[in-house]
Amino acid sequence: MTQAVVDIHAKKQAIVAAIDVVKFLGSGAGRVEALKGVSLALAGGELTLLMGPSGSGKTTLLSILGCILAPTQGIVRIRGGSTQGLGAEDLAKLRREHIGFIFQSYHLFPTLTALENVRLVFDVRGERSRRAQIEAKDALLRVGLAHKTKSYPVELSGGEQQRVAIARAIAGQASAILADEPTAALDSENGHAIMTILAGIAKDPSRAVLVVSHDPRILPFADRVVRIEDGRIVGEERKDAGGYKKSEVELAFHAHRKR
């Protein structure tokens, strides 16, 4: 039943999609099935919030959607093209061209300025033109840091460092922005500011935004909430004028549990 719902979303021009994905982690006695037949599509123009407890498979699914991990079984599609059978170099190229990552710990290089950290997106593509410099500055402008281009990470607050990370993620015109607990290390004010920026990015119909979190304060920013437990999608809700409503995924899940 989950697959049918994913197909419905695929008609909305899914930018990234996982189809019947299974993922085993570890080996021997420690081998764990982290994902158990998960299907999820990210459509352009919306912010999807993936929620679940620790160990539910949230970060594993994000890593597979972002081509950091390969599924044990199942298919991942980026802009309609399957990643199945691609080598490490081809997967890296897909990441560079289509995926922007935002992490809880920022992952900024301490010896580079804010502008230089954002410029890395273009450097790894071999783009060192004046246009790349302009686009990097524009990305910092979009997150409210035009006045911090020459600042080093140590000179920035936690909220400002996360804004640099967002600027880096959007600078290369990534199709999908994947954010893993982007507000976890921030106070309420900075967390609200970060989510406001991400929600603004998600209004672009050519981009999909996925935020992985267990923080309920993020809920008002989401167009869609997907819930994961024990490696399975167990619920999905979409926002309308009256708030969130259960989708066919959640209704089907609860119907199955009652059998």
C-alpha cells in the first residue's frame, strides 16, 4: 500500500525517491535491518519532515536518499534516473550536482572563511570562475550573512554557522536539500530562524527539502510530516487549511495493524 502512495507523489515530479528500500547495517551477530522496505518520494516545492525516535532509521534513510549509503535492496531515483549499479565516482557526481547536505554539527572548515566554505561547492566541481564567487556571495545574502563573508567559523555563533552550512547547501542549485537535525544544537530563536530559511527554500518548485528531526517545534514549518518507527514508514500527514490530515499511508498502516 505504501508503494501506491509513493506512485501518487511521483506524479508530482518527485525529485528524489526511495522505492522498497531495505538496508542492513553491521555484520555477523551485530547485523541489523535498519530499513524494512521503505518507500518515500520528495516532490519539489515542499518541505517534508521525517520524524521518529532514535534508532528508527531516519538518518539511514536520509543517507540513502543522498547517495551516501547504498541500499541493500530496492531502488533510489534522482531526477528520475536510478542509482542502481552506479560506481563511487558516478554517485559522487550525483551528490555534487543534485544534493545539498545540512548537518547538526555544521561541518565547516575552521581555516576557511564563511565565503570560502560556501565556495567549496563550486571548487569540488572544478568551477572557479567569477560567477561562482558571485553565486557564493548571493547564497550568504539569502541566509542573512552578507556582512560575514570574511568571518571564520570560530567568529560566528552556532546559528550563524548553521546559516553558512545552509548557504553552502543551496549555492550549487541542488535539487534536494537534506537536513539532519539542523536545529538540535541551537536555541529556540536560532532554530526558528533556520527553519524559516529552509521553509523559504522549499517554496521553489524545482527543489525538495527534507528535514530529519524529533523536535516537535519544527512541525509548523512542514508541508508534510512522515513518521518512521523501527525501519518502517508508519504514518504520513499533509497540511491544509485545517492543519494536518492523515494520508493513505497512515490509514493503510493502521488498517493493517487491526487485522
